[in-house]
Amino acid sequence: MMILKSKNFLSAAALLLSACAVGPNYKQPHAPQTSGFVPAGALPPATASAPLPGGDAQHFVDGLDIPGQWWSLFKSAELNALIERGLANSPTLEAAQAALRQANENVAAQRGSFFPSVTGSYQAERQKASGAQFGQPGSGSFLYTLNSASVNVSYTLDAFGGVRRQVEALQAQADYQQFALEASYLSLTANIVTAAVTEASLRAQVAATEEIARSQQAQLEITQRRVSAGGASRSDVLQQQSTLQSTLASLPVLRSQLAQERNLLGTYVGALPADYGGAEFTLDSLTLPQDLPVSLPSKLVEQRPDIREYSALLHQATAQIGVATANMLPQLTLSGSYGGIASRFSDMFSPSSAVWSAIAGVSQPIFKGGQLVHQRRAAIAAAQEAAANYKSTVITAFQNVSNSLYALQADADALAAETAAANSAAESLKLVQAQFKSGGASYLQVLTAEQSYQTSAIALVKARAQRYADTAALFQALGGGWWNRTDVAANSPDCCKGS
């Protein structure tokens, strides 16, 4: 009964000693108190529209949640398949997943410090000794066997919470790796969408340039016939040939860029350049999302993986202050051993062979040349640095969202303007070519109209693509909806569920 009471007393004492932890407790920084991402009235609730595919108006919906597979809003089965392929095969994600597993195992290993350390040992020793060693000179020597076995138990009481702060710091590091993984997923999916849009843009630019070259070739043939009929000069032919060759010279550059973009897509999905055989994307194969989410500013700090990363780093730095503080305080250790020593193994467990020890120790740093003091000050400075980095990350995140909103509005206005310019340039070129064919316009007018049409046709393609790319950038800036996915990681935080 006394033994039971003693055990209860020791357990209660250990619990009492470990009930407090020195150092500051981490508190999640408050979200910025702001009403929105842009000044009130700076942007209309919907963008402009243009009469062509991908020219629909986009509406900004406050508080609309983001789908976990936000890229599916582009309604491209080929894009969906490519992203799933990337998620399954990306070496970058494999590395991030391994880093998370490592961090979680480090936390589990450090938690072992909460429990006593128990080790067992056994030793069998055969010796030859002289009788003189035992005060019996002249008795010769004799052989004997010595068996010893023991169980040793040691336990460091976490009196000031230093161990718990270490576990807390490692858990914060694991949280950092968790959100680094989320950020890797978001970056990969956004990069694949952007690369697919760029590929579609380059393919459209190649097609537009080839069409322009065909038109210029037809104009060259007309000019050559007019020279034969005496209605044009040889210099007109040379100018048209130069214009055609300049157009053709731009094609290899565009085709090279297109090939490099496909290589980039292959890299994202973990394929070698010669082995990548993904779908060929076109702008017409993509649908522009019309309802765009605009998260509440107070939610952005929960949704952005990079903000959560820096929040975890701040948590880790805060916990390290507690670790450094605990290192300056007394360390309480309990240890004991129980075993037996006998010349025969069968006597090892007899009461007469039993040996035991019990030790309680206290150690207190007295002088280390200021090392512990400066280590604590360094930990405080590290926490201040982490807090500043967190604040900077939050500001950058709000800037990203604001920039995306402004860009989407400008993209829509630019597409509407480029559409009108391209239509006017096409009509002008058609009219001037007809007049030149009948002798009613000079070749200089034709050349000017051709250059205007070429410029506007390429600009229109780029304007169409930019809307898709900046739409993907908005989803990325808002966090990408990772909280609505379950296939990212088994222990993915659910902080934003239902937000």
C-alpha cells in the first residue's frame, strides 16, 4: 500500500513540475483589418466583354469559395488529365512529401523525451585471479565466472517545459513542411495551367503568322503580275518579298518557344523531353471562368499556404525562446538501477545477488561565459525576424490578389480594344488589297495595311491568352482551394473547411 502511495505521489509531483513551460506562448497574428484588396469603387463588379471566344465578361463574387480542383473551371479534360499526371509524378512533390514525413518522424522521436529511458544490460565475465589480490599470498591462482545483469531507468523531469518547447518547435517545423507541401501543389497546378495557356498562345501565334504569310504570298503574286502588266515597279516586288521573308523569319522563333513550352510541361509532369506526349492545347479548347471568387480579406491569411508557412516558422521561433530559457534553469534527473551479480547464472535472481541504486540529481548552469544568455537573446531576435517575415508575406499576398484583380479588369479592356483594332485592320487590309488589285491604291498603302494587320492579329492572340493566365494567377493568389481537397496529404489541416 505504501508503494502504491509513493508511486502516486511521484506521478503527481512529476505532473506538477511539468505543468508550466517557460517562454512566451505562441499566438496566431491577427488578420489585417482592411475592407478589401482594392480601394472602394476602384473596380467594377464585372469586367468588359468582347465578341469572340474567351471574351465573356467575368464577375467578381465576394466570399465565393474556391474549388479544390479550381483548374476544372477551364473545362478542359486534357488540362485536368495533365494536372493529375503532374500531381502523381512530380519529383518536386515527392521531395516535399518526404520532407513532411521526416518532420513528422522528428516530432514523434522528440516526444519520446516525455518518458523514462529504460535500458537493460547483461555481462558474463571469465577471469583468472591471483590469491594475492584477495589477501591470500601463496594460495596460487583460481578461475571464476561473474555474471551481472541490470535494468537502468533514468528520467529527466520537464520541470520548466524545455522538452515540451522542443516538441512544440519540431511540431511547428512539421506544420511548416505541411504547408510547404500545399504550396508545392498550388505552384505546380498553377504552373501547369499557365504553361498550357502559353502553349495555346504560341500555337495561335504560329497559326496567325502562317496565315499572314499566306496572305503576303498571295499579295506578292498580285504585285508580280502588276509588274508584268506595267502597273507596278520592281521595287514594289522587292518590298513585298522583304515583308514576306520577315514574317517567315519570325516563325522559327515562335516554333522554338512552343517546343520549349512543351518541354516545360513535360518537366512539370516528371517526363523527359523525348518522352512527353501531352495534348496540344489551343485557346479554343479552354473555357474562361465567368464567376471569379474574391475571398474575404480576413480569410486570406488562412488560405495562403505561404502565409501559413511563415506562421509556422514564427511559432517555431517562439518555442525556441522557451527552449533557450529552460536551458538556463536547473535540470532535475531521477535514475535508478536494479539487477544481480552472481558467479552462476542460476543464482542471478536470488535475493542475495540483488544490487540496486537510486539517484536524484540537480544540475544548474553557473558560468558559461554568457553563452546561455546570448543564446536566449538570439532566440528572441530570431522570433522578431520571423514576425517581420510573416508580416512581409501577408503584405505581399494582399498585393498579389490586388494585382490580379486589376490585371483581369485591364485584360478585359485590352481584349475589347484589340478585338476592335483587329477587325478594323482586317477590313482595312481587305479593302486596300482590292483597291491595289484594281489600281486604285498604291503599294505603300498595302504595305502599311499588312503591317497593321499583322501587329493587331498577334496582339489579339496575346490578349486572349493573357485573360486565361491572369485568371489562373487569381486562383493562385487566393490560395487555390487546397482546403477543399483530400488527396494532398493524409494529415492536411482542415482550418479553412467551410470558409
